[in-house]
Amino acid sequence: MNDPLVSVVLPTYNLARHVGEAIESVLAQTYSRYELLVVDDGSTDNTKEVVGKYLSDRRVTYIHKENGGCSSAYNRGLSEARGGYIAFLEHDDMWMPEKLQLQVQVLEDNPEFGMVHSDVSVINEQGVITRKSGNRERQSHNGMVFEEFFMSDVVIAPLSTVLVRTECLAKTGKFDEELPWDDYGFLLRLAWRYPIYFIPQSLIKYRLTPGSLSHKHADQRVACYEETIRRFAAAHTDLFEKHKELLKTKWLQFHRYSGSVLFQNGFFSLSHSHFRKALRSDPATWLMYLLTFAPEGMLVRLQKVKRTFRTRR
């Protein structure tokens, strides 16, 4: 039997300095039967020239589109995909060479699973590993793990770790283009319908820096997170009628987590509102809530001192 074709969707926008590394990590895979669809979401830097260096490899396709956000870029790639499996790669992340080989084998050996993901190693702007595998917040059990995915503070499976059967998308749908980021919702829909497999091995170099999109647009990410919860709850009223405490707990958790993320990224007034809503579930939130009353200039200086201390450590 021939190895199944994997369609790799790599959306990118104005990150020419890293997209080449991401592409090279795909070309270095020990599993060779794939197509790489690089979707340029209207970049204004030299992304096109960087990607052009790799187009001599017939497995690499460059797709340019008008800027429409991450969700629309992913969907454009999915519309061009021909493989029986879909893998995603963020433009500033990198794969370990055995990533596809191991994940394809898991889904070939376990036809009941719809998706597989793995642990990650966190890297900084320079590509240096700052946190090795064993990240509890990025792990799940094997099987029907919807509640784990739903109740997690973070997206358990960063999209760069995911390999999914193409046939599953017929039931879950693609990415919601009304939301700039729909990774959480996309994964919730998969976890609701299909068993998910977790490989407790770091197969991804996951770049996390203060300048990354998740930090610069923390307010927008939180708004998308909130809207995703609302939409999922509205689409599954029967579930949450039976398990009202589950949704109540999720909202309290959401406000605590969002307050912390917004505060860390300088959105102090927005964090105030979320901390206030979380007070009922976590008395420790009182300290952060009270801090939001401090003058913004003082909070900015405190954060600078904190960052300097972390860097020196």
C-alpha cells in the first residue's frame, strides 16, 4: 500500500524572517509523501521572494491572497488540499524531522482516531529552546477528550502539532472566517466528535516571544476566545442544559485567565473587567484586581522591571 498523501497548510503574513525556517522543517521530514501549501495572506514584506527559493521542489505550492486573517488563510489552503490527511504549520514554528512519520503511523494504526497531536518544545526569537517537552498544559489523554479541551486555559493542541483526517472536516467544518482566529473552536469541534490521540514527545518547536501575534493582539485573541465559547454553547444547548456547572465554571475560568493575559500584555483596563468577573471563583484574583486600579504608568514600569529580572535570570 502506498503511503497516504499529507497536505500541509502553512499560512503566513509578513514574517519573511522565519517562514523559510518553517518551510525547511517540512522539507526535512523523514516522511516524504506530502504537498506543502504556503498561503500568503497578503504580505507586504519579501515573503514572496523567500518562498520562491523553495518552489523548485514540486511538492511546494505558493498561494497568494488578499489579507483576510488566519482563518481565511487556513481555509484557502484547505480548499486546495488533495491529501487524505491535513497538517498545519504556523509560519514561525518548526517541525522535528520525524513529526509526520510518527503521526501518520498513529492514524494508520488507529482508524478510530480522528486527530493526533504532540507535545512541544518552546523556542525564543532566535530559535533557542527555552522550555523542553513535558508541558502539562499541552497534553491530553487518548480518546474522547472534549472536556479536557473545553476546560483548558490554553489551546491544548497548537495547530502546528495537529494531523487530522480530511474526512473529519466534512462534519466539523473548516475555520470560521468571522473570527480572525478560530483554532480553539476548530479543535473543540473535532474533540466533540472524534477521539484524539496524544504523542507525549516533542515534535514541534513552538515559537513564543513577546512580539508574537498572540502577545501583540492579546485583546483580539481574548475577544475571539470569548466569542468561540458563546458560539459553541449556543450550538450545544442540550449539553449545557444537562451540565450547567460545566459552562459556569468555564466562564469563571475564562475571565480569570483572560484578565491575567491582558494584564501581562499591557491591556490593564480590559483586564480589570475580567478580574472583577472572576472574583467569585478565585479569591487570589483580588490582588490582581486591586492592581488594576493603580496608575497605568506605574504598572508599565513594574512590568519592565519584571521582564528585566526574568532576562537576567
